[in-house]
Amino acid sequence: MKKIILWVVVIACVSCNTEKARQKVEEFRLAQSKTEINTVLDAWHKAAADAKFDDYFSKMTDDAIFIGTDPTENWQNSAFKEFSKPYFDKGKAWSFIALERNVFMSEYGDIAWFDELLDTQMELCRGSGIVKKVGDQWKIAHYVLSIAVPNDNVKEVVALKKEFDSIVKTKL
């Protein structure tokens, strides 16, 4: 009987330690993935600032979508490349520097979503998107850029864009 109790205690201790070890490995894997995602996003922004077209688009999936600040900017990757190429060819695309970023992981660790506050040539902007694991690399699958407007200035901005928005709405 003492041997059975001893084995039960040993198995319980091993199980607890195995679960703790598994949790530690999972926490490390999540932290490593978030670091990789941050590295990809920072390199993507830097490639635009340095006008490195191939580097920039290599960070995106082939079917990526880029949604810009203008209501007409909902770009499939190939159209976004075509639109962007002249800017890159001139040696200066755009410059976004993340001031803060939050990354959230899916349960299976193959998809993540993020939001970021950016310092840009348009002053503060917000970016958000989805990245997914393609092979052993994280790639941007969807990105949305928004100009950050202080709440106290919304009325002025709405008045400024009202005519343009009206034209866009009639086309839709």
C-alpha cells in the first residue's frame, strides 16, 4: 500500500511539473512570436522609409490588403504595388515609426492581430492589422491605416471632408 501511495505522489509531482514546464514553453513561444512580429512590422515600416520596394512587399502575403486613409484606398496587394511603385522609385515612400504597439495571438499561434500608434508625416496615425505565419515567417495579410483625429476636432474634420465623402457615397 505504501508503494502505491508513493507512486501516486510521484506521478502527481511529475504531472504538475510537466504542466508547469509546458506552460513555460508556451509562454516562451508566445513571447518569441510577438518579438518576431514586432521585428517584421518595424522592418516593414523601415523599408518604406528607405524606399526599398522589394523588402517592403516581401513582408506582405501575396493576397495582402492595405487600407489607406482615403476612403477610396482599399488596395489588393498587386494594385497597392502598382500605386506605390512611383513613390519608392523616387527614393522616398512614407515614414511610419511605431510609438506603441499591442500584439495579440490566436489560440494556435499561427495568426496574430495588432494595433499601433504611429508617428508619421501626417502626424499621429493608427495602424492595425493581421499577420499570419507563412512557412516559418510572419507576413502582413491585412493592414488598416487611420489618421488620428482628436475628438475635439471631429466637427471640423467632418465639415472639411463632407463634400468629398458625398461624392464617394454617390459612387457606392
